[in-house]
Amino acid sequence: MNESEEKITPEETPAEEPAAESQPEERAEDENIKKLEALNDKYMRTLAEYDNYRKRSIREKEAIYPEARADAAAKFLPVMDNLERALAAETEKNAFYDGVVLVKKQLDEVFKALGVEEISAKSGEPFDPELHNAVMHVEDESLGEGVIVEELQKGYRLGDKVLRHSMVKAAN
């Protein structure tokens, strides 16, 4: 054997071979890192979706109560109207009349506890289309423009929400 034909022993492996073996390991490691990043991204998106769902559920729950309270109060408005008609009728003051007065007073207290208020629609006040519904119109030069002449049916509101507009007769 010549010195130029030396045998390479396994211990003297050229440096290129270990590099060739580490490339598949690096590729596998890179793929694992990409998979980890994809899973982390998916996790973060799922977490954000859940957080949005939780916040939306809370807002919906908070919106249900005022709406349900307004719907329930609106169903009692015809009862209030009938009690007021009964009290407006000219009858003799007896036990029946006193009972109707007490029932109306009790319903007024319930409305007050719920936060239901009458919408003011007195004669001479300005007409507001947000609160009033003009069902009749009269021409009267002695009154100003867009003025309420008479309230035909009371209106009610609960906070800023109008349960029922006041029905009024408006002038000019």
C-alpha cells in the first residue's frame, strides 16, 4: 500500500458525512417547530373566539332583562287605561269606586317601582314626535304651531324606551 492509498478507518470519517446525517434531523426539527407554531396559532385563535363568545353572552344577558321588563310593563297599560276610564265615569262614590281607586293606586306604585313613567302631554306643550302620536289635527290661530291641544290616551316610557306614545290632538 502506498501512502496515498491509505485506508480510512471508521473513526476517521470525513466531516461531510456527519453534516449529511444532521440535515434530516434539522428538517424534522424545523417541521416540528412549524407544527408547534401552527398549533399555538390555532390555540390563540380558539382562545380569542371563546373570549368573544363570553363577552357577547354577557351583553345578551344584560340586554334581556330591560327588554323583558319593558314587555311586561307594556302588557299592563290596557289595565291602567281601563282603571282610569272607570274612575272618570260619573258614578256615585261608594265602596266599589273606592276599591277601583285603591287598585289604581297599587298599579301606580308597581309602575313606579319598575321605573315606568307617564309621558307628559298637557295642553299647550310642544308636540314631540319621539313621544307623541298626533291622531287628530285642528287649525287654531290662537295656539302656536306644533302644540298639543288635548291628550286622548296617556303614553308611558321606561327610561329612554317609549312603551306607548301619547295619542294627542295637535294644532296647526
